[in-house]
Amino acid sequence: MLHADIPLAGASRTGPGIGQIRARFPALAQSLAFLENAGGSQVPVDVADAIRAYMLESYVQLGAGYGLSNRATETVDWAHAFIGTFMNATATGKVILGPSTTQLCHMLANCYAETLRPGDEIVLAETAHEANVGPWLRLERNGAKIRWWKVDRDVEDCTLASLESVLSERTRIVAFPHVSNLLGRIADVPEITRRCHRVGARVVVDGVAFAPHRAIDVQAWDVDWYVFSTYKVYGPHMGALYGRADALAELRGPNHFFIPDTNVPYKFELGGACHEGCAALLALGRYLAFLAGHEASYPVSRATVERAMTRTSELEATLQKALFDGLAAIGGVRIIGGGGAEVSERVPTASFLHERYSPSEVVAALHRADVAARYGHMYAYRLCESLGIGTAEGVVRISAVHYNTVAEIERSLAAIRAL
């Protein structure tokens, strides 16, 4: 099913070119320029084929003891192991799989509801996607006190200085995004984590907008919890949550009472992980090997993951410069959060406003040019409110990933200039 013994065609030692990469994504054969990747990426043929093959060949329940059931069980176990490697989590904690980041954050917050005491403080970043805000706000009913890590209006982002002003000895949880899905800036996760740990707080990092662009390294960053959506990283519609071992030990998973607390991750996976999704995750590992210019084999190595994500950032650097330089050159356009194109500081996601045209009018022009983009608050509703941006229309967002081309960026810029 995984064909791990077959060498990858068309891959070099330094990684494939953009033509080879786009050929792996059937959807990209359309004329449409997919520049709404922050909402969800396209999938390579490997991923789609794996779902079909699993459902036709191995669609049985786990743990029944017969051969096909054992094979299905191995697929789910291997998928957890692969995501552990993808996040560099295997030495320090466990990976929990679920249907989405939003669901996993709700599950985690519900688990913490049993441990928090009245007066315990939860710090929430105003830059966050609502998935990592709403679940924690619900804990106010348990007596938790919410403190806001507010946006600095001058820099349009949350700063380390403003974080220090809300941390205290009563802080138990700090929830924030690695990259704001609206701003596109990369937060200093290791330094934020260090400051939070200094007061005894756990960090819950939303890595959804970071994961498609750079290698996740939960071990190096020393985070307690890290969550992302696999459907934004060329995989199936699922989410993955890393929990550090000591953080997991503080909580009791919500799955059935007869499942031992020590049975992690299953104790935290209500209903179990999506089986066909797990098959797709393994195929995603094959695609990463292709990106890295390595032969496909199981298990996928950490070196392969790191090389693959280095290749994505190499390809995205040119796209990012074209996008931000191009927007900055258009009169009347204001990039939210600043327009620097440095790859070390941001990902190729740009949100902007036009002084003469509404977001809906700009996006209508992009759609006429056969560019997939969108407008709205992007579920960063509170960030828009803090920045004085109307939530009814929000911003225009253009977001690229490694399989996009400069020609697609130029097409979108030309549509905006034509206004």
C-alpha cells in the first residue's frame, strides 16, 4: 500500500524543481491560481491515492487480531509515529490526532477545566485564531481569570514587553500563535516559552500557520503543547496535538472510563483517529521524501523532514519577495502588520487593505483574474477589532506555499493594479 521500496522518480539530491512539484498536485493543472493556502492547501496525488487504497483494501476495525485488522492497526500507529517525527516529538512527549485544531484545543481546554482553581490566570494573545481563544474563555465559568496579551497598535503585533506585563505567579496557561494567520509574522516561540515557564505557566502554541512553511521542532523549543492542522500541510483534514510528557501527566484524557489513563494518545482521542486519514499521513511522508530528494522509505527520518521543509522555504523565498514587494509598490495598499519580505521573520501570507476599494471589491477583481483568494476576519476576529479593522469585511488575504509560482503572484498583483 505504501510502496516504500520504490525509489522516487524525478527527485535529485538537492530536491525537485517547481515543475516536478506541481506535477504531483492534480488540482494545479487547472487555470486557477491557488493563493488561499492559509485556509487549506492542495494535496499531492500520493495522499489522495492512499485514502482510496486504504478504504478499498484495509477498511476494518483496529485491534481485532486478524491479519487485515493488524495491518489497519499498524497504519494508525505508524501515522502517529510519523507525525511525532514531523514535530520532533518522539523523545519528549506524545502526539494526539483529531479532526481539527479547533476540536483538539477544545478537548485540551476541557481537560484543564478539571485542574484549574479559582483565580488561576490564563493569558490569551489578541493575535490568535479563535480556535486557540474560545475554548480557554469558556474556563471563566470554572473561576479562571482571563488576561489579554494585547496587540501593540504601533507594530500591529503582540510584543515581548506586553507579555511581561500580564505574566504573574498565578499564570497557568499562555495560549498564542506561532504565526498569526492574518499577520504572517513568526513569533519567537523559544523566548516566549522561556518567559512563561519562568512563572510556572504551560504554553499552548497554535502552529497552524507555521507548519506548512518551516520544520516544527517541539523538542528544541521546549513547548508544552503544540497543535497544527494537517490539511494545511498537504495532508488530510485532521489536526495533530503534541503534549510534552510532564504536561500530559497532569491531565486525564476524556475517552471512555475503562481506557487506562496511561494509554496515551488513545485516552485523548475520542472515537479514535481517522483511519483513512492516518493512511494519508503516511503518504504525506512519501511526499516529503520526494521534496527532500530522498528515496521513500519507512520510517521517514527527521533529516528527511528537515530537508523537505528547507526546500519549501527555499521555494517560498522568491514568492514572498515578489508578493510583498509587489503589494508595497501599489498605491493605496496597506499591508497589515508591516510588509517586510524577510523569510526569517514571516511566512508568505499577506493581509492588506486598499484605501479606495473594499476587501470584497478587491477579492472580486482577483476572482475575475482566476485567482483563489478571500476576504474576511480570517477567524482572527479579536485581532481585527483591536486594530480597528471592520469585521464584516476584514482584510484581503493572499497566501502562497511552495507549489505556487511567481507568475501566479504577478497575476494577482496585476488584478489589484488594474483597479
